[in-house]
Amino acid sequence: MSELISSTPVWKSLTEHAHGASRVHLRDLFAADDARWRQFHLEADGWLFDYSRQRVNAAILGDLLRLATSVQLQERIAAMFRGDAINVTEGRAVLHTALRSGFAGSPEIQKEVLESRAALDSFVASVRDGVQRGFTGGAFKHIVNIGIGGSDLGPLLVCDALRHQWSGGITPHFVSNVDRTQLQDLTRQLDPAETLIIVCSKTFTTQETQTNARAARDWIASRLGEAAVPRHFVAVSTNAAAMDAFGIAPERRFTMWDWVGGRYSVWSAVGLVAEMVLGSQVFKDFLDGAARMDRHFIDAPLERNLPVLMGLIGVWNRSFLNLPTLAVLPYDQRLARLPAYLQQLDMESNGKSVTLDGERVSYPTAPVVWGEPGSNAQHSFFQMLHQGTPTAALDFIAPLRNSWGDVLAQDLALSNCFAQAQAFAFGLNADEVVASMRAAKVSEADIARLTPHRVHEGNRPNSVLLYAQTDARALGSLLALYEHMVFVQGCIWGINSFDQFGVELGKKLAAGISMSGERAPTGPGSAALAELIAYVRRRR
Ligand code: F6P
């Protein structure tokens, strides 16, 4: 067993710093050094990362960087890009970077990636040019992507975020939920003759996807005839036998590799629906944006490395300041689905409590990641963030102009974003509350009664991440940035960021539950479960 990182001197030093930090307000840090911004911001690769409102100082940052060195972070990064089997519990390489960066993985892998990309580009062109048509001869105008988790969230985010870059007249739709509502909504609205369905599932065994895919198959077969099925279905999977059984035509299968994890797969054929809607050039820009971030991650020294700094600050907030959640707040409607995407990326990767050696960690790992577009969130849950009992860390993400190039509208968004960053950091103390009420001629009795309700404690650490505009390159770069941030944190915590055994138990139990009541539940708590099932049956 190797030593837990929490027993190292640098971790202990950071723990000491955290005790000190608990007595220091961000107001104090700025009062001591109003030029903090100069020291605590980084401009790199089209991004401005302002972390001056994080509760760090030079000594803390120095220790965090020493922490990164102590886990040989740069060697770990190199090992990932080389294609070493760093996913130790599954004995796999982790090479999603090879899907976008020509320098990752072996020459053989690069060759396979290029071949796969050429096949995808040519299929995309044939659909967009109307060479590939539906069974009755009409061009495809709608694409339904059936997938869940990484086979849904990535392509959905890319389509949504780059809506202003759609071309070719194809509208994407997404079906993920096992309750079939999304599919039933679509089959009421779409013409099957102009609909292409992508069954996107690395394993091709996922219950939700299989159920929806079979229902979609029935829809096509019942409306256009069984012979239409091969023309209206495409699959993205590694499971050839299951695609055979489903009836996917061999020339309409796009493969992936076991070195691409589901939540890291948007760069692969999993992104097919997005490429269809955006065209291959825009999708290539998306890949290029990520490749540039890969290069930065490899080349930049740790103290000027964006994913490294973000990762270290996240470790500080989670493991030392004990902040349980990270709120992701994009000030751009285009990034509305980013929090959901990052939830899977971060929590499925680092939601672990044992180290690579199987030893239980003694410190908190992944935060709960959540969020909404900032503008809307201000009018819902920001109240709790400002004055509630839990304290969250906050990532503000904002472009300089909106996706249609509108600067004036984005100025409103940015002024709100910056105002919130200030308010969370500095709050409003009792003296300020009293002074403002006195200025408004509020009675002394009311001032005494209302002051506690109006105080904002502040000291909520936050970062602001700015970039020019949401486009394919920026989006690729942003997603790669968070991927690498998660990687850095996994390295520091000593956990495997690339397996997901925690999702298996529920799947297995669901398969054993008979809602028809044919089989009685077994195992712990089966009597209570039997009551739930009986209630459902009684009330239907
Ligand atoms: O259940 C979790 C998970 O395995 C994710 O990791 C993955 O993204 C998702 O299910 C979908 O898996 P598949 O692409 O194999 O259908």
C-alpha cells in the first residue's frame, strides 16, 4: 500500500493553511493586497481565468503546486497521452485525446482514428448532400440520437451550444429516458420517412437505449415497413454482435474503442449527430479547440497551466475548505446543458472513495456539481448561495459577446455575472446594511429588526472564466479544459477517474425487479419493496 497523500507534509501544511483561511475573509485578502488580480489570474489559449476571488494566497498556491509535483503530475499527464493503461481497474488506456490530437496514442491508434474520421465525414456528407435518403426517397430532415449518459449528454450539449452554427437543414432530437416519453413525443411529431435514427451506445446493452431503440424500430417498421429499417438506422457501438441482432446495416456502423470512456466520447463517432447538424468542418473546429487545450495542458508549466490551476483550486475548496458543491454558472444561454454534462464528467469520474490501491481515502473527493445559466439562476437558487447555510464554490463562465455577436445584450449578462462574483466574495456587512437603511430613512426600530436578514456574509469563493464567443473551437477547448481539470484532481486524490462501478449495482437490481409481480423481491428490505410494487399494481 502506498502512503495516502493526506499523510504527506505538504498536505499537512495545506491543512494548517485551511485553519488559518477559515478566519480570513476575502475582504481581508483584498484589503491586504488590492492588486491580487495581477497575481491571481491567467490568460492562456483564448481564456481569461480570474481566481483572485478564491480564498488562496501565494503560500497556499505554492503548496498546491508542490502537491501536484508530489504526485508526479506531469509524468501522469504524459502517461495518459502515451496510452499507458492508467485505468488500472479495467486494464485500459485512456485515450480520448487521440480522437482530436495527432500526438496522442501510438501511430496505429492515430491511423485507426483517421480512418474512422474519414468514414464519419463521408457518411455525414452523403446524408447532408441527400445521397443517403430515406426508404421512400425523401432526404433526412430529422435525426434522433438514442443514447444515455456519455452517449447523450455530449452530443446534446454540442448541438445546443452551437445552434447558431447549424447548417444543412437537419434538426437533431435526443431520446435518453427509459420512460419513453421523449420518443413518444417525437413519434407524434416527426415524419418517419424523413427521420434517421442513431442508436448510440458503446456497449449496445444499456437498458434505456435498447428499450428506446426497439420502440423506434417498431415505429419505423410499422409506418414504413420492415424493409425500411436498415435505411433509417445507424449505430455507434463496439458491440458488433448486438448490432447484427438489431439489424443495423454493416455500412452504417461506426465503431469506438475501449480506450474511450463514455463520458469522454463526444470526440468520437458518438458526436455523429452533432457532426450531421453542424457539418464536418465545424465539428473539426470543435476537435481542434480541444486539441489546443491538450497542447496547453502538456506544455504549460504547472503554475501557468489552466487545467492544473483549476484542478488545484478545486482540490483546495473541496478537500481543505470542505466546500461540498461546485456550482457551474454559465452567463450564456448556449451553455445551458453544460452543468449536466459536467455532472457526469466530474462526478462519474471522481465520485470515488478508494485510492488506486483500494485504500479508503481520508478526505473528500469530487464535489456535487450542479448549475444553470446564471441569469436564470439569479432568480431561483442564488438566494441560498448568498444567505443559506451551505457554502458552495462557484465557477462563472462567460463569453465577451453572445453567440450572435451581440455585445450590448452580453454587457447586461456580464454586468450581472461580475456583480454576482463581487457579491458572493465580499457580501454586505452589518455596518453597510445599517448605513444604507439610514440613508433610506428607515426607522431605528426597523433597522434593528431587519439588519440580520439583510446581511450577506460573502466569502463565497469563485472564479470567472472569460472567452471571446461560444463557437465550436471555444466549446471544444472548454470541454477539454474541464476534462483535464478532473484528471488533475483524480491524480491528487489518488483515485481512478476512469471506471464507474458505482453505476452497476442499481442496474443489476432493476433487472431483478418484476413490476408484474411474477417474482417476489428478494434480498435486504424485500418486504418494503414488495409493498411498493403492490401499491403500484393496486393504484393502476
Ligand atoms: O451507466 C453509466 C454508463 O456506463 C456511462 O458511463 C455511459 O456513458 C452510459 O452508461 C451509456 O453507456 P453506453 O454508451 O454503453 O450505452
